[in-house]
Amino acid sequence: MESCDSKTNGVCLRSATWKQAVHAGNRATGRLLYHSYWCDEHAEIIAAKRHLDRLPPPTMARMVAERV
């Protein structure tokens, strides 16, 4: 299991639950540069920041099933 890539206030030690694809250029046709891995908390922060900056939402996929 991947760990969260966040380095805000140190290093996040939680397991990653989201995988973000980072592309060069257009997301649909641009070249895939790398994948970033995020825990639930940091994935929400990234999505909220992109919304505030009026950018398209990040291309993320949940890697693990949500617990009920």
C-alpha cells in the first residue's frame, strides 16, 4: 500500500486511499507525468483548493473501498 505524498507540516504517515493522475497539457490527451497518492484528508484539501482557484477538479480515483 502506498503512503500519502503530503509533506505539509512534516510527512503524512497515513495510508493513501486516492490516486491522482498528473498530466502534461490536456488531461484527456496529455502525457501522463506521474501518479500522486493521497489520504482522505489531503485529497479533500486538494479538491477544495482547486475549486477555490477555479481550476477543474483533480483527476483522482479511490484505491480502496470506503468503509461503512
